[in-house]
Amino acid sequence: MRIGIIGAGNIGGTLTRRLAAVGHDVYVANSRGPETLTDLARETGAKAVMVKEAAKQGEVVIVTIPMKAIPKLPRDLFAGTPEDLPIIDTGNYYPQRDGLIKAIEDGMVESRWTSEQLGRPVIKAFNNIYAQHLLELGKPRGTPGRIALPVAGDDAAAKKIVMDLVDEIGFDAVDAGNLDESWKQQPGTPVYAVDFDAAGVRRALSETKPGRPPQFTAAGAPPATASRSTARPTDAPPPPPSR
């Protein structure tokens, strides 16, 4: 399968490595141009391309950039692509990185906001796991304790494709409902930045309470700090101490 990846940070780079390793043709892009992705392309066999080319080439497209950068993507990014193109959103809203996004602060589900910005439906996945764990902790199907990842979206066919990709790179996929239910896997929820198996993910999703934790709001977010490792979910600030 041809997979376009827009973003080559922690999660984007990791997904480039994992998806290429299982045999997919990966087209990876970032905001700085393909010449900055030479090493990643050489390491993985992926093709470094411009952002629009990644969207055009992909039979699945993964958008894995900070939320503040979503509105800066070309408005015609998906022009000429199939209306049912599966688009994966790995993003998380971190006010100390992204600035205030009022619609989300007022209660809009993060991936619904991203979908509106892109003008296309999205599937929420890969947002709750540390990049290093995504790279190193995949296991064969049927392995006891295999880490599971929640996948949420409105299009059942697109969600099935994404769940199959999750399985291919070594993780169980748990159907987390429609896109408006993807708040249950946002930062600060019981399933965020933990390595539960499928039963644990289902339990965590069922226990999630509405409302954003204060540390993930513009008013309550701690000051931004320097990056400490490549292991954080979606190039994110560290999870709260209780996680």
C-alpha cells in the first residue's frame, strides 16, 4: 500500500520506519522540504517528497504535525484525491506548544477540529503512545499482553484499514467509536500515554470522564520546556506526573 506521511517528527518518523519495515511504500514530507529528509529516506527506503505529493500519492495519508500547523497546510492539499481517502490524525492539543485554540478550549473534540481544518473526515489513531514504544514494543498478533491502541472515526471502512495497519506494525487495535468519541483518548484521559492491552484500553475508555484536565487547557498548562526525549506521544510535552 502507498502511504503518505505529512510530518517527520517523533511519531511521523517512527511510523515511516515501522510502515516501511512491513513492506508499505511510504512517501514522507515535512514543512522544510524533502532535502531535509535524506537521512530518513536512506534509512527506511521511504521517498522524501513535498507535502502535496505525500497527500496525492497516499492510499492512506497520515497527518502527524503540531495542531498549530494544521491551518498552515495548503487549502487544496487533498484536491483530486478520493473522497473516501483514509486520513489518519495523530494529533494532540497542547496549549503550551500550539497556543490557544478557542474551539477546542470551548469543548470541540480535537480531531473534529482537525477534520474541519482539513475539510475531510479523519480517523484518530497513534496519538496516545510514546514514539519510542511505537518503534520498539510491537509484538506478533496473539502475544499475551500485546499493547493496544484506540482507533476512532466515522467511516467504518476507513477505520478498518487503519486498524489493520495498527495490527501490521505490532499492536492490537480497539474500536473507540465515532470521531466525536475520540475525546476519550485525548491527553489526560486514562488511556493516554499508557501501554494497556486491549482489555485495558476498553476499560480505560469506559472510565473516561468528560472535561479537559486543567493541565491541558490554555489557562492551566505549565510553561513549555525543552524536549527531553524522542519518546513522547506526537512530539508532545511530557504527560502529567500522575501518568
